[in-house]
Amino acid sequence: MTLDMERNRVIKPAIRYSEAFKLQVVNELESEGVSAESVRRKYGIQGGGTVSRWVHKYGNGTRGKIIRVETPEQIDELKRLKERVKRLESLLADANIDLAIERAYTQIACERAGIKDVAEFKKKHPGAQRT
């Protein structure tokens, strides 16, 4: 930036809103059911996400809250699926332990048999070609 540009630059003052004003805006938003954008325009609030942050901070939780309604069948299905995931995770852990034991056993067996290249030992013999 040149010196002339620096001198002519206009610095906008930061706008600070009182807590009472923020609470009034949030109360109006929640009680009247209007959009955050309309309240923002009504009061001349510059920031696009300002009102949303106020609602998140000062709101009573009625705005933006998702209420999920499930049938008993859906709840039972969810429980069943969670139990299945838990069981599968346990089986996977057991399989990983078995694999680690098998690898260690193979390594020890190869050392005792005097086989230096374990990877070569584990390769299968190609055998006769099938026709």
C-alpha cells in the first residue's frame, strides 16, 4: 500500500451491541417466529452470522433444535444394530489377536527350523498347472 492510499483509507468503527439489545433481538426472533435475516435487516445488523451466534448463545433452544421422533420398531432396530456392531468389533479384535499369534508362531517356527526368509517360506508352491 502506498503512503497516499494509507492516508485515504477509511477505518470503519467496530459496532458493539449491548447485552440487552442482543437479548431483545433473540427474544423477538424466538417469540414471533421471524427469520434471522429479517431481524438483521430490521435492526441494520451488518454481520451475516451475528444474529445466529446470538441465538446460539442467548436463545432458549427452540430455534435450530432438531426433534427426532422414532417408532418403537426403529428404536428396537437401532438397539439391535448397535449390539451387532459391538459383537462384530469384538470378533474383529479376536481375529486380530489370532493373526498376531499366528505370525509370531510362524516366526518362531522358522527360526527353530533354520529358515531365514519367512516371507519366502510362507509363499505357496505353485504346483502343477491346471488344464
